[in-house]
Amino acid sequence: MWTARESPSQRILGRPGKGLRPSAPERSGTMPLESDAAYHCPSCFEQNYVAVDPSGGRRQRFVEDCPVCCRPIAFDVGFDAEGDPVVFSAEAE
């Protein structure tokens, strides 16, 4: 049984007092798996961000729906000379 100081989630995790907080390595010093690059939707013209996977190579092509208008967008993304994520093109599919 859990005590008044522990929530049910803390009891399930077996870590009283820590709750659902990530452990120290997860909070700081870890490298993200994806980077975001800004683009404007070719259909609704809203600025959004798309995730660019560093392990996917320097140039990547894929189709993803706009989170605002839900229309498909054909992306051509990659990384510039400094290693920053870039959207080379975002065209309506």
C-alpha cells in the first residue's frame, strides 16, 4: 500500500518522492535524436517545424501532413555545412 506522501504513480515506479520526473541523464547532457527546421506550409502559409533525423543522411525526402491544415507536404530536408537542419523545399503534394 502506498503512503500519503507517495502518489500511485510513484508507488508503481518504485521510486518514492521522484514521481514521473526523468532521471538526471535524461534532463541534461543528452543529445536529441532529431532536430527541427522551420518552414511555411505551401497551402495555409502557417510557419511550422519539421523534425529532421540526423541519422537519415545529409539529404532526406518524405511526405508529412501540415499540423494546421492537414494537407500533405513533400519535404526535401537535410543539413547545411555547419550541421544545422534546413528545409530545402516544402511543396504541396
